[in-house]
Amino acid sequence: MKNRIPVVLLACGSFNPITNMHLRLFEVARDHLHQTGMYQVIEGIISPVNDNYGKKDLVPSHHRVAMARLALQTSDWIRVDSWESEQTQWMETVKVLRHHQSQLLRSATRVEGPDSGKTPSDTAAAPELKLLCGADVLKTFQTPNLWKDSHIQEIVEKFGLVCVSRVGHDPKGYILGSPILCKYQHNIHLAREPVLNEMSATYVRRALGQGQSVKYLLPDSVIAYIKDHGLYVTDSSQKGRSIQKNKGKTS
Amino acid sequence: MEKPERTEVVLLACGSFNPITNMHLRLFELARDYMNSTGKYKVVKGIISPVGDAYKKKGLIPAHHRVIMAELATKTSGWVEVDTWESLQKEWVETVKVLRHHQEKLEARSCNQQQNSPVLEKPGRKRKWAEQRQNSTQKKLLEPNTKGVPQVKLLCGADLLESFGVPNLWKSEDIAHIVADHGLICVTRAGSDAQKLIYESDVLWRHRRNIHLVHEWVPNDISSTRIRRALRRGQSIRYLVPDLVQEYIEEHSLYSAESEDRNLGATLAPLQRNAAEAPS
């Protein structure tokens, strides 16, 4: 693993609720980056979106953060970060990336002080922060008014994307269809989920609303939390936020 | 809440479970929700029955490992359990015989209970069941006079239904007995050919009311084949199988290129047996 570029993966989204598929994105992305021989993934961060995102059915962020935390109890490299959800308003994904980048730089300089048993090469390079997403996000880059072009450019130019696609999807097409993505495609890593499993949080919420089992779709600890707090029972949409409609609906 | 006239059902899943994945476990959850929602059935138990080593399938690792993994996977389930009877048999056992074994086991248990409980049915009903099995009809199964003894039904994915058409894999009388005497609960992808398969088979069509198709709206294809492939390539299988199963696989280095070559060139037990018995 010498001379590999350390990478931190950041996933932004609703996590409403977090499911095994979200967790798979991280596993698949890490495998992919390691197999390139160039990168060493050192951390994964899950950043649940702010309540003011205004998405239908979004349960309050403290629940979404708590569920993600429970789901990650057994992971030794992924953690949840509540900074985004604690801001007073919704913010663009690129700003979340900037925040975490500055955090990483700060801790990198901190380590450089007294040697904590690390080799110099480890401390010298601050890790690269990359945005982890499903292939569907690449597609949304083309939706008019959803993303600012300057933000897309900053994401792929300054940070980088790791995009996990499912069998039968063609993320290459989305890249070739966009001049910005084309220009920075060296910074876009396409990983493939080898196993077809299209279970989504939407499906999980619907099943929960209908009183059907969601066992094995999300960790048991998360299911227990949902039951304990009566989340996603029918009409949880009414409890969700309808405060404001954001122009940018990206997460 | 449950109406007393609901038929109690035990779901039996036969297969390699090499290894067990979250998809197998989901089959049980989907099938139970579906059966309970019909208002006619109440699923009381699920049984996972890993196939014996004599099945001779390529890449099949020893049964004791597969059984332990299934046990680890069902540790957190309140209603699904693992049964080792099939895996402990020296020779490969036809699925219909596994169904029969579990049905008889339940009947025997119910007979024993009757001695202690005055309310239940008369003695001698075991023989009645045996007769019923001989010339059972749909009608009898739809209105079972076996209140108190749950019906064992075979739980499967659409691939099992498709495999009915593979020459020599199944004896046609076994298929008939499975659907006539027990019943099939088949979890299928939306838009699958299951309905067509039933329509095109006379025996399946005749017993179509004993075949329950459960639609799985979200494709979930965490097949064991893919899990083994990922393991051979050093890819993560986390969140595709229960954590305890993943740990067990790692601890015992279960799946490798070598293990994939087990039974290489061997004939699958049902193919061998049925081809030998087939009328020329």
C-alpha cells in the first residue's frame, strides 16, 4: 500500500432511512479504488442532508443521523457526520465537500507535529476527498436547474467522483453527454456493483408504511430504532418538512 | 387478531445455501407477508434445509459449513430455523421427500401433543393424511381437514420453477406431488415468466391454486454464485450476507478457486439418478 494516494469518500443524501444498499456503495467503491493500485481509502463519511432540503417524507435529521450511526456501529472505516444536517439551512453539495476538505487539511497539519508512529509519507499528503454517489446522480447533472455548472465543475475538477453503477446501467453515456464531465473524466471513477440489488430507501419506506417486513434490507439495529420511534408509519409524509421548496434539489 | 380458520403454513426452502445470502432470507420475509396478507394463511415457521454433499454440485462446500452459516444467519430471526436432516442423509434426497419428512414430523408432533390436550383432533388422522396424499386433489388442499397441523409448503425463487423444465432434473411425478400434496410459494421478479411456465405445464396448471406467486418488485439478485465470485476476487461481500456469515467465511477461508472446483466433472445427483431410472 506504499505510495498510494489516501482517499476519503463522502456520500451526501437523505439516508431516509439508511439501507444496506447505501453501505454497499462504500464497499464497492473502496474495492474499486484499491484495485486501481493507486489509491488507499482511509475513511468513509455519510452526511445526511439538512431538514430544510424540503424533500417529501424526510424525517427529522436527528433520527436520520441516529439511524446512520447505528448502521455504522459495525463498520471500522465509515462514520456519520452531522455537520451538514446541523446547519441552519440546506446547502449545496460542493459546500459540504469544501467543509470536509478543510477539516481534512486541518487534521493533516495537526498530525505533522510530533511523530505519532506514522511514516513521513503518510503525514505528508493530505487525503483526497471524493464524492461517492450512485449512477443516478450522474444522470441528475443533466437535469436543468438542478445543479450549477460551476459546482459540477468544481466537484469533478477539485475533488473527484466515485460513481457506483448497477448492472445494466451505462454511466459512460452520461459522461460523454456532458462537456464538463468529459473534460474531467480522469477524475470520475466508475465502479460496478457486481450484484444486482435495487432496493431503495423509497421501497423501504413504502414497505414500512404497509406494515411489511424490511428485515435484511437494513441493519436490525436500524429497524429497531424505526419501530421504537414510530418512524415511516403511514402519514409520516405529513410530519415531513414542507417548509420551503429549494430550487436546487441536489443532495 | 388472526382468525382461527386460517390455515397454518410452514415454509420450507431447499437449496445449496452455498453460502446463504440476504436474498435467501428475504424470500422468507416476502413469502410470509404475502401469505399472511391473503387472509387465508398464517405462516408459523420457516425452515432452511441445506442440501447434502451427495448432491455433487460444482463448488459445493461441505454441508457442516453451510449449515453453520445458515444457523448464524438465522440467529436474529424469530421464526426461521435451520434443519439438518436433509444434509445428514448419505445420499441425495428428492425435494418431495424432504417436504414429506417435514410434514410427517409435524403430524407426529401434533399426535404427541394430542395426548396432553383434550381439544384436538381424533387419533387416526395420520392415516387419513396418508390417504390424502395418495389421491389428493386441489379441493382437499384448499380446504384442509387438517386443522391443527400446519401445511409444509415449498418456498422457492422463480429459478426453481424454471428448472422443472430441465430434462432429468425432476421426476414428473415428484413435481406433481409437490404441487398437489404440498404447494409452492414462488417469489418472482415483476414481469417474469412464472405465469407462463404454469400455463404451459398441464400439471402446474391443474394445481395452479396451490402455487402462490409472490411478486418481488425490487430486483434482488444476491445469488450465491455472485457471492463466491466476489470472494474469489477479493471483493467485499459486506451487507450482502449477514455479518456473522461473512466473518465465518473469512475465518475458515471457505471460498476459493480450489473450492469452486469441488465436484468438477461430477454429474449432479438428480441427473444421474433420474437418467438411470428413466424409461428407455
